[in-house]
Amino acid sequence: MDAQLIQLVNTLQDTFSNLGGELDMPQIVVVGSQSAGKSSVLETIVGRDFLPRGSGIVTRRPLILQLVHTPVPETPGPHSYTEWGQFLHIDKKFTDFDEIRKEIEQETLRVAGQNKGISKLPINLRIHSPNVLDLTLVDLPGLTKIPVGDQPSDIEKQIRNLVQEYIMKENCVILSVSAANVDLANSESLKLARQVDPQGRRTIGVLTKLDLMDAGTNAMDILTGRVYPLKLGFIGVVNRSQQDINSSKSMKDALESEEEFFRSHPSYRSIAHKNGTRYLSKTLNQVLMNHIRDKLPDMKARLNTLMGQTQQELDSFGDTAVFGDENSQGALILRLMTQFARDFISSIEGTSLEISTKELCGGARIYYIFNDVFGSALQSINATQNLDSQDIRTAIRNSTGPRPSLFVPEVAFELLVKPQIKLLESPSLRCVELVYEELVRICHNCSSVELQRFPRLQAQIIEVVSELLRERLGPTSEYTQSLIAIQAAYINTNHPSFVASSMAAAQAKRSSSPPRPKVLPQRPSSTEPVNGVLSHSADEEDDSDGVSTPMNSRDGRSTSVPIGSSGDRSRLSSASGTDLPSSSIASSTARAHSRPPQHRAHHQHHPPGTSRPASASAGSGGGGGGGAASQAKETFLGYFFGAQNGSQPNGVASHVHDSFGAGVGPGGSTTMNASASLSAAAVGGVAPIGRELAQSPPLMGLMAGKLGPDGNSAAFDMKSLGKHIEALPSDGNMASHTREEMETALIRNLIQSYFNIVRQTIQDLVPKAIMHFLVNNSSQQVQNRLVSSLYKPPLFKSLLNEDEAIVAERTRVKALLDAYKDAFKTLSEVNLKST
């Protein structure tokens, strides 16, 4: 029964070596330094020369040696053999042990290579002989210190790791081989054995080369366990020397010489029966059987666990019985499609059981796209980033045509704001693409282990869902584009947020401008003597003389509006700035022509470049309008007309008058001509009056204040008109028109205000549109689309075509499970009684 027990273990070991089982079989591992005599000990146990020999490292792969005792046949036939060897990797019996040596060398070179490197892949060899006891031995590479030749630099570390991988298993018995002619304290094999077996319960010590010790020395203290105690003890052996091997000394003669050495040695004579190779073989056989019996309960428990794990792994591959039944095939496909649709929806909603904690996935990535990626892209767009002041001024001028505008043209605002709204289209479409890509990624990640069995079915499911997503991508992108087009189709200037933002911009502009002192406009000195004398009179008489300024009535005739009160003058002064505006000049000229000569003679003329005191126009609030009443009537139009915007350049005063001033009546009123003349002459500081005033042609627009080649105020010819129009925006010496600056700033603020409204709307509507048209629609239709596209009986067989690798793996797992069951049944029937 004990022999059957070892043979059973050997059979299980071969089976699990082929199938890759995880059951650790009880075995004896031979560990020792290089040239300590490990191979010689094994050959002596077997009784034949079969291991490779040479200098340096020879054993470079683990050799699992199974010795099987075979009785001699009573009637040997002509082709019967009593001893033979058989490798696990080749189906052939080797009766010549020299061929066994060559096969070991070739197999070592095939795997480990030519560079003296090592490999963890073992070589399994079973030897049948009537001269051996049932044993299982593992020969490992010898421990070394320094790489020799072309060995790897870390050869020592590789060998140590390989040895520790074997001896650290509890089912392993360590056979530590040490040379007697070397101090035992330097034994590397005992050092490694102590690390994994500190109490020495599963370690057997073997001392070789006892015949090579120095004269007068012996190893009695070691063999009797007084130096290094081991539970299984030390056994001394004497192997063949290299000279004996060269002279082809037989194993039988070597065993007899060994016995004679122990019997005749004066020190070892008393313990000769406990030393030698024969005693070592019996001891190893007995230790291995006892070890197997001790480990049988653990082996059965381990087998029980492995059977459960292997059965679960086999169940994951599914049952092969469904391949013959069409109804079972349809039910399997329907279940897999339903599971895929459920996983797809749960990944989007965040209810999946397999939620990653390392990165965002599924619906969380879609949320990140909406709020971080798309939101940041919209916020990074500047509403007027590609609009400079010249573009805005050009749009305003082009939208008014040949007529001057009284207010900011709405056509210019719409013309400028629509291209800015189009800037939101690109990030919106990119948001749609990102969400589509994320849904495709979710589709590829929703593959279960069972679905992976059928690669064709998995590929078809992914293709159907991807096609559904592509179908929904088109309508989603079109609707997103329509959202931008809708915003650009109608500019709603009555939006509450737009009006409030515009008024806030006006208030911010008004509050940021520094307060300017209110001064009266300077009246130009007259160059025409009155009665031959240049008279100067005080201006204060005009403050209460009640003169009126001529205005054009609806019927084209000039009318007069009284401006005698100080309140009216305050409004005129604050509305026109500090320099001499055309409206004030027009009023002053009309007033000068309407009063009697004695009144004109009393006017006081100030030198050019000086201004009148501010108190002259800040008098007591008369009329109906000064003080708080005037401030209460300020509106957004008051801001637009520049009540707080400093002085105007003299060179463009006539243009301001053209935009704001009165028209010319049918009767040919001189109010406009006088205003234009004084405005043109204001550049030189001299205002023409009388006959000069009537003969001076008004210079308007680009020709205002220009002189011809002869020095007269003549318009340029038409050939130079294009040159002046092109040069006007880039002329650094000419200051920007105050009105145009105000219009440009106002348009820019209005664009920014309206663009913010549209941006907020798009940032809210685009994610909603994507969720409705793409995400929710796909989630609702995915299962119906899968069933309508793939649930067809003619396709069942092709869809359930398994991968070849999975079929092979299922076969291997099934064979391993059967081996586990057989081993468990056999171990349960083993007689546990010791012989």
C-alpha cells in the first residue's frame, strides 16, 4: 500500500504538471552548492549514470525524478527490459541511459539556451527499475556565487529564487547536500533550509566527500547531530571520484567500496549501519511515505477547495448543451442582449455595480463634458475679440448710408452681433461629438465574461448600438445648429436682461468719468468795427436780455426759442462741452444778429484760448429747468449725447452740428450758414461776420477746415477722395470723433450684454438637447434595436460561434476538474495505516 501511495502521488504530479494544477505534491528537493556532489548522490540512488556532467553549472533546469520500483519479470521476453526511462514531454521509452543524458542536455538547451542561464520550467523523468525504491526527487541547479563565462550577472539571485520557490512549500522535504571537507558553517544549502524550516523538521542533511577530509579529522560531531541538530538527522555517503568515473567503475563496485569505507574507518565504524547510499535510499523512501501520510488530510482539503474553484471557472464558460437546441440558443442570445442593454443604461445613470474609483466613467464623464469642458469653452469666448473699433465705426457708417444718424443704428448692432453669436456653434458641436464618443466608449466597456465567449455576437451587438448612436448624432447636431441659428435669426432687444445690462453699462460709464467744471462757451472776438470803433461790452447783459435763438419749424421757417434764463444756459453749456460747439455758435450768431446795434456794441470780447467764469452760467435757477430738476431728467439718451464726455476737437465741430443741429428751411435761413461759417473759422480763432459770413461756403464732413493748394477753403477734387477716405482711419494726427467713440463704446457694450444672454441660453439648452436627442433616446431604444436586428433564428448558430481559445481553455479546465475529482476519490480510499 505504501508503494501504491507513492505511485499515486507520482501520477497526480504528472497529471497536474500537464494541466497546470495548483496542488503541491509531497516530494524531496535536493539542494546544495555547485560541485557538492548532488548529481553523484542521485546517480548512486538510481544505480545508473544518466545525469549530465561537466565543469561549472550543468543542471540549469529543475529535474523532477520519479523512481518507480518494478519487479523483475519471471519469464523475460526477447524485447522485455527491466530498466528504462520515460520523459513526460516525449512519448518514448529510453533503455539506454546515455540517450537519457543526451535528451536532458538537448531539452535544457532548447529552453534555457546556450548562455549558461537557468529556467524554471522543469523536466519530468520517470525511471522504472527493480533496483530503486519508490521516490520523488527534484534536482535543482547548484548554488553559486560568481558568474562564470557568459552567465548572467545576477545568476546567484536567479538560482536562490528558484530554490526558495521549491523549498518554501510545506509539502517539500529538503535534502541538503554539503561537502565534508568544507566547514559546515559555510554551507549555503543549510542556510537556505534554516530560512524556510527553522526548526529542522523537514530537512535531511547529507555529507559527501568524507573520504577527502584531512588526515586526523572526521565528521562525527556533525553526523551525530551535536553541531547542527536536525530532526531527520545527517547521513554520510562516499561517491565515486572523478578517477573512478573516468575508469568506468560500476555502481555495484562503488557501493561495495562505500560500505567497506564505513566498516573499516576507526571513527565511523560504530555508525556504519546509519550511513551509506543504501541507508539513504531507505530513509528517503520512509520519510517520503510518512510525509505523504501526514499531508494527506491537507491534500484532501486542498483538493476540495480546488474542485469548487475549478467548477466555478468551468461554469463561467457556459454550458455546451445549448449549441444543439435552437430554443436554448435563442434564450441565451436574448438574455445576453438584455444584460448588455441593462449594463449600458446603468453605466450612463451611474448605478452600475462595477464603478471605477480611479477615473471618471459613464454618466460622470458626460456631466464633466457638460459643465467643465463645454462650460469653460463658452466662457473663454470674448464677445468682441475679433471686433476692433474701426470695424464697429465702419459698420455704423455703412448702415446709415448718406444720411447722418441721430441715434445708434439698430442695423449696425444686428450686423455686428450675429457673427459673434455664430462663435458659439463650434464649441456646441464639439460638445455633441464628445458625448457621442463617450457613449461609444461605454458601449465597448459593457462586455460581460459570458458575452466574451462569443466574439461574433459581441461584435454584432457593439455594431448595432454604434449604428444607433450614429443615427442619433445627425439630428442632435442639426438641432444644436438650429439653436444657434434661432438666436441669430431674431435679436430681441426687449429682453429684460439686455435692457438692464445696457442701463448698467451706461451708469458705469457715467460714474467712471471724472467730473468736469462747467464753463460757458467762449465767444469769438468780432473783427468788424462798429461805427469805426472796436467796442467791448460785458457779457452779463446777455444773461437777462431775453433774446431768442432761431430754430426751424415744421413748415421750414425759422422760429425763435427764448434762451434767456440761466437754467437754459446751464443745459446748453453742459450738453456741448468746454470747447466751442456748433450749436452754441449758432445760437450766439443768431442772437448777435437779432439784437440792436447798441446791444452788440456793448459785448465784451475775451482773448482766444480763455474761458469765462463758471459762475456766469451757473446763476440762479430761472426759467423752468435748473438744479435738481435738470439732473432728474437725465436719461440714457443724455448719456449717449455726451453730457459727461469732455471737450470735442475743433476740427470736427461742424460734423457734430450736422448730426445734431437744425436744418435749413425753405426760406434759406441764415442760421445754418452762420453756424457752419463760425464753425469752420473757429479753427483759426477768427469768426467772419456780415458780408463775409454770407459769402463763406460751408465746409462739411471730411472737407471741414481743409485748405486747397491756393490757400483758400476749397474742396479737393474727386480724384483724391478715395485716398482721403482710406487714410482717415489710420491718420494718427487726427483724433477720433467724440460721437463715433461714444457710438463705438455703446455698440461694444450692447454686443457684450446681448452675447452674455445668448451664451447663457446656449449653455443651458445644448446639454438638454444632447440628453434628449442622443443620450435618453439611445438608452430607450437600445434593447429594441438589438432584438429587432439580431434575434433571428438563422443567425443563432453563427452568433454563438465560440472563440477557439475559449474552447481549448474550457477543455483544459474540465480535464483538470476531472483529475481533481479522481485524486480526491483515490486519496479517500488510501489505507492510512503505517506498515
